[in-house]
Amino acid sequence: MTDPDHYLFISHVSEDRLVALEIVDELERRGVRCWIAPRDAHPGKPFDDEIAEAIEACWAMLLIFSDRCNEHEYIRREITVAGESRKIIIPFRMEDAQPRRGLRVRLSDLHWIDGFVSRERAIDQVVRAIDPARVRQQEEQGQYQEEERRRPPLSQAQKEAEAEALQRGSEARGRTDYAEAMRWYRKAADQGNTDAQNNIGWLEIMVKTRHKTIRS
């Protein structure tokens, strides 16, 4: 769901609205945009039209399911619209309940996420289902932060050596001696200096650009 126009339509019964809003808060905190009534409905427009348009424009529907859904005709209508619009439907069980009658037919072959066992884990499953790229990015960032946290602090001598290597690299870069600059920047980068790491990336681009210019 990297496209800002994409969102998750939240289907729920009014009796479960507080729980649904809590789930929406958790999803949006993880960067997943949600549409939920009545919060996102526009005043002055027919409510049924708003719901139908929101479902048709959504990326997927998240059904906040409880036993109360079995008694609501409106839930069946929303699921029907989602099915006709070929939307992904993700049933999210907030309690240990099963669909009955018409809902049993509509939801029987779908993969369910059980939020009543561990809501946080279930919400993570939703995010993984709709935005795996974002999850991978967050996991990589988390691993990097953990590595940085575990890295032992630099001694004063190491800090001075890092600062000197960064300075010498910048001096060599100013002379356009990129090989020498790269050598010094790598020394600073080995100590975890992010400025040196960024400069290495810049130098690699510059060297590639120069080689292409020479060949042409």
C-alpha cells in the first residue's frame, strides 16, 4: 500500500466500533491508511453511496468479525459489493465466533486472521498481507538499530582516529583524488561513521560517471 490513494476499507458493525477504531489506530500507526465509517464519510452525501464508493476505491476490505456480524444485513451487503468489485476480503476475528447462514457461504473459502488470540500479532499479519515491502524495510531498519545499539562505544582514541580519517577523506575529495578519499572514508566508515558511509556512496557514483564519460 505504498500508493497514497490506496487504503483499507474497514467493515464492522456499530456495536464493535470502539474495537474497530483501536485496530484502525494500530494499522495507521504502522503506516496503513484506513477508511472507516462514520469517521471518513463526507457530511451531506447519502451514506449508502459513500460506503459503495469507498469499497469500490479501496485496495482491500478488512472485516472486523464478531458473532454480531451474523445478525447484520448491512455486513452482507458490504461483502457483496466487495466481491462484485473483486476486492480482497480479509476477515479479522475479534472473538472466537464462526460465520453463519449467508456469511458462511461468502466467507467459507477465505483465510482468517484471529485477533482474539494476540491482537498485535494479528495486526502484524494484516500489514504483512497488504504491504510486504514496508514490512521488510521496517525489519531491516530494526536490525540495523539493534546492531547499532549492541555496538560497543568508541574510545577517545578511536573517536579521534575516526574524525581524522573523515577530515583527510574530505581533503582528498576536494583535490578530486577519489582513490585516496575512498581509502580514508572507508577507515571512518569502519568505525560506524554515517557521514563517511554516505560519502563512499557518492564517490562510487562519481567514479562510475567519470568512467562512462571517458569511454564516450
